[in-house]
Amino acid sequence: MSGEISALIAENLDTVALKAPIKRLAVPNVPIPYSRPLEQFVIPQVANIVLAAQELMLKKLPLLAAL
């Protein structure tokens, strides 16, 4: 779903202004393990999502400070 949204935004960059590049947080290109601990390691967890969002916000902070 998010890949489709990103593609639509990228296709319409003439009408949309992005403040940061599009970033995707997804399952790596590997088979999903059967083992529960390994499955949880491969699939993005809440902590991974929060960390990715924080990294994006930290990249934006210097731009906001300049304004």
C-alpha cells in the first residue's frame, strides 16, 4: 500500500513539494522464517518504525532551524 502511495507522489512531483526524500521501511527481501523470534527480527516492529521516524525528523531539524 505505501509503495503505491510513494509511486503516485513520485509520479506527480510537479504538483507536490517534498521536504525530505521518500523512505521505505519494509521486510527485507528474504523468506519469512518459521521460528517466532526470527520472524519478529525480520518483520519491522514498533521500535523499528519509531526509530525510522525519528531519523527522518532529525534530518529535517536543521532545515527547520534555518527558517
